[in-house]
Amino acid sequence: ARVTIARLGSGAVVRTLTARVGGGGEPVELAAGRFEPGGYAAMVEIVPAGGAAGDVKGATTRRDFACERGGDEWADPRPDVA
């Protein structure tokens, strides 16, 4: 599996993570680290081992998310305007 995390708006890739996915459906956890405040999109693709862009086999999915500057994150779930 390949996970590509990009900035919303510019599309600039900030992280690319890979993991081996077993055939038994076991969960896979990847540590993406910290991000600067802003909006991001995570694209998950299933690719063959050693595969290049465009070698996608099976499902892909995208998840958009926001990161805020530290503070009371749970008080307001909307991203910081700045």
C-alpha cells in the first residue's frame, strides 16, 4: 500500500508512506508524524511490490483532514482560517 499525503489547494506532496499489506486483511498502522497547520488529503493506493505511479491494483481511497495549531482542539472542529 502507498499513502500519499498532499496539501489541499496546492497539491504539494508532504509525505509518502508505504507498507506491506498481507492477504489476511490484517490492519496496518503507519506513523505519518506531525504536520504544519492546514488542510491535507491522504490518498491510499494498493500497488504491487516495487510498483511505480500508475501501477494501482484494486481500490484507492482519499481522506481529507485538517491540522490545527496546538490548543483546545476539541472546542471547534473547523480548521484555523490562518
